Amino acid sequence: MRWIELNDGDLINLDAVASIIAGEKSNRVCYIAETETIATEIFATHEQVKCRMQQLKDLLLEK
């Protein structure tokens, strides 16, 4: 299992996530399971969103 800590301190199991979506204008990263949103992170800037998405990409693509 791959767990990450969200910016509010909650933990999420990435194995349960089907999709991760970055909001362009809302500065949010949403973690979506098959039928529902299971977590949302809210950031102050879009740069922080881009940084989080890169962290996730690096984590998920590591072998």
C-alpha cells in the first residue's frame, strides 16, 4: 500500500484512488475513487498545486 499525508494531516491510501485531479482555478487537488471523491486538498496558490501533483507523479511512477 502507498500512503501519503495530505496537507491537513489526514492519510490517504493511494491504492484506493482511481483518479487525481488538479483544479486550475480552485487551487485544489481531488482524490477520486471509482464513484466518489474521497479527499480534497486546498492550497493557497496554483504553484503549490503543481508541486503536489509533481510529488504524486514521482511517488506513483517510482519503481
